[in-house]
Amino acid sequence: MQKPKNTLTIRGLDDRIIERLKARARTKGRSLEADLRDLLTHTSRQPLVLDALAEADRIAAMTPGDR
């Protein structure tokens, strides 16, 4: 048996934002739901900027300072 997919509800979006998202999906010939699913999936795979900043801080801490 396949595990059910989760549902995400976003409340309080401005109607103009929704219309722009619908237009974006239409230009790709996709439904709003399919386009948002793809957008969220793609975005979730991107590294967080904070991860890169934390790594930079970690490397800087290992680097000898000016003496």
C-alpha cells in the first residue's frame, strides 16, 4: 500500500499573488497545483544560504588570524 501524500495549506495569500501564480502555471500549460508542487520540490532541494554562511564561519574559525 502506498503512503498517502501530505497536504499543505497556505492561508492569507493576497489575491494578486494567486493570480500571478496561476498565470505563471498557465504559461507552462500546467495546473496551479502541479506548478506549485514542482516549485516547492525544486526549492526544497536547494542549499540554504544560512548553511553556506555557517560553513564559511566554520572555515574562518580554523584560519589563523592576523598576529
